[in-house]
Amino acid sequence: MQIHEKPPADTPFEWIGGEPRVQALVDRFYDLMELEPAYAQLRAVHGTSLDNARQRLFWFLCGWLGGPQHYTDRFGHPMLRARHLPQSIGGHSIGIKERDQWLACMDQAMGETGVPEGLRMRLRDSFFQTADWMRNRGEP
């Protein structure tokens, strides 16, 4: 097996199945965050309602995966790190625990929504790089 085999689609957005599959992934991700005690710290940084976060992640992922640029069309450059500074998210900060819960929750959502394994492996790596860069708090 070659390390850089050509994926079965031109973009991850096409590979995942377009907007309906991105929406299913995002919905499952936030549903799991609400339901699973293992993601309690992650849920706590999102405030009382997940509706806004759910919509914005869908818009963001569509573009990030190579599909329609819904997020940037509405808000411009995502500036992810700046938008996730503690003062931007109600005083909450993102550390290693929140990062790891985000990654575990997203991986579980990818598994439960049938993201193809080859794509899931690639996304795990990309999600880790992004989630680690988003940390705005040192540990402990």
C-alpha cells in the first residue's frame, strides 16, 4: 500500500458525501457531547445552547473539507484561534482535556455516521493538528 494513494474523491467533502453527510456528522458530534458524560468538560465550554456552535461547525467543516465556503461567505476568515480565546467563549479555556474530549467525540461521531475509514484516518490527523493549535491554556 502506498502512503499517498489517491483518495476515491477529489475533496474530502465529496468523499464524505457532501452537505447531508457533513450535517449528519456535526449533529452526531453535538448529540454525543450532550449525552456522554465522558465529554462533560467539552460540553461545559459551549454554554447553555449548542445551536449556534452546531450551525457554525457545519458551515466551517463544509469549506474546510473542500466544499461550499458557507462560513467564510458569512464571517470572513475563520480566525479559529482568535475566536476561541477564553474571553471569546464566555471565559472558558481550552486545554489538553478539552482538546482530547473534542477529538474523541469527533472520532466517535465519525465512526457512528459511517465516515469511510481511509478518510477518517486522514481527518483524525488533521483534527488533531487543528485542535492542538486551538489550545489557549497551558496545563495543569
